[in-house]
Amino acid sequence: MGQSVLFVDLNSGQDNFLRGQTDTFTMVGKCVFDICKIHLSHDNAGVNPSWFVNSVSVSMDFEAVVFNIYEWLAKDEPPYTLSYTGSQCV
């Protein structure tokens, strides 16, 4: 198995990442199989830059991988970091 990196810019100009909101982003690209690791980060920009991430779901055709995160990406909330890396790789 090889490694691949997909960078997705979520700066859509809309009010994304608001409290109680579910945000959906659609990307089109090369086929990716066996996703087992995710890395999220942000630049701490904006009026309310703190994000609480419940989960991230990556769907491809008839398969979905869910990463349950339940952490803040914030400088003012524990664990006081702007990034998260989670792995379900075996």
C-alpha cells in the first residue's frame, strides 16, 4: 500500500463550521482506496476560529469511513492545538 495526500481547501466563502451545523464538502479527484488516516488543521483565522469536530465522514461510492474525533481544534480549548491526526490503519 502506498501513501497519498489530498489537501482540501475548505475556504468556500460561506459560513462554514458554525455551532450545531453539519458542513458537507464535495471533492472530485483520483480514486482513493482504503482510507485509514486523516489529518485536519486550520490557520486560526477569522472572528471565531475555534472548531469543535464531532466526526469526519469520507464517502466514496458505496463505502464510508467515519473518524470519530470529538476534540477542539483551538488555541483556547483543550488540547490547545490547531491540528488533529487520527488513524484506523491496521
